[in-house]
Amino acid sequence: MSNAAPPSPPASSAPLLPVADDQHIAAELDVALSTPLTLVVNAQLEVAGAEQSSVDLALVIPRSQCRGERPHLTALLEAAQAAVARATRGGTRHQPRRVLTRVAGQPHLIPLFEPA
């Protein structure tokens, strides 16, 4: 039995993360680590032109930018941008396509890049 995550669906079938009126994520994200100071959410960066089609990311979000386990959209996007920059070495290592995270085990698109 494999513990690998199921393959990500095509871009058109992965829904965007739901956002509440107060701009916090309106769903419980699949959290990897929760401390009094930070919330860490796993994500996956899909890349083009590489042997590996995806790169695992850890989005580190300050707890001060969260309401419970729900980060503010801006904080999530900033964490995703920082993680993508680290994984791609500022765009010199991989060409980023999209970033996905999981909500209740289902992939959701983080709106970080414009659709191609």
C-alpha cells in the first residue's frame, strides 16, 4: 500500500480555495503543524519542463494572521510565494505552473499565478 498522495486533477477541475467575506480561508486546511506562533500547511507546486512534475512545499503562516486554523488569504499567498521562491530558486530552477493545497483531503488551487 502506498502513502503517496493521489495525482492532482487537471487545472480546470481543481476548485479555488474558498474565501470568506473577511478574507480568511473559509475551510479547514489540511494542517501539517500547528504551534502557538505558526501554522504550517502542506502544498504542492506543479512545475513545467522538469523530470519531476511537482515539488512539495511547506507554507509557514504566522499564527497572528490566522483565525483558528484558517489563515488570512494575504498571509497564505505570501507564504506560498515565499515557498515557491525557495523551491524554484527565484525561477531559475523550475518553471512554476500552479500551487495546490488540500482541504479535507481534496486538492484546491491557491490563486498564485494567472491562468495560462
